[in-house]
Amino acid sequence: MSNETEKTGFALPSDNYKFVWIGIAIIVFGFILMAGGRSDDPQVFNEAMFSVRRIVIAPMIVLAGFIFEIYAIMRKPKSEE
């Protein structure tokens, strides 16, 4: 048998988890920006659902959040010497 030591604990360092939570907050913020635009009367068309905020800015924020999540997972911790 080899003399391998078992590591227990989390898969990522604690700094990476902080970045993961920040990324989740960015994604949630983007989805909140996408919300809304419905009409009170279903027979009336509401032009507000096609606002620039909902179809351009919010998806870009969500995409940035997902890219930030990839960075948070792939980030190497600083070496402790």
C-alpha cells in the first residue's frame, strides 16, 4: 500500500468560495434586472418588455457573472510560504 494521506475538507480554498458567492450575486442581480415588463391587462401589449435594460444589459451582466464563476473556480490560491 502507498503512503498517501487523505485530505479532508472543502474542494476549494476559502478565498475561492468568496469569489463564488460574489459571482452568484452578480448572476442573481442580472436576472433581477431582466424581471418585469408584464402588462396588467393581457389584451394590451406592453412595449416595456423590450427595453434595453432587459434585452441587452441584463444578459451581459449574467454572462459576466458566469465568466466570473469560472475564474473563481479555476483561480489558484496564493502559495503560503
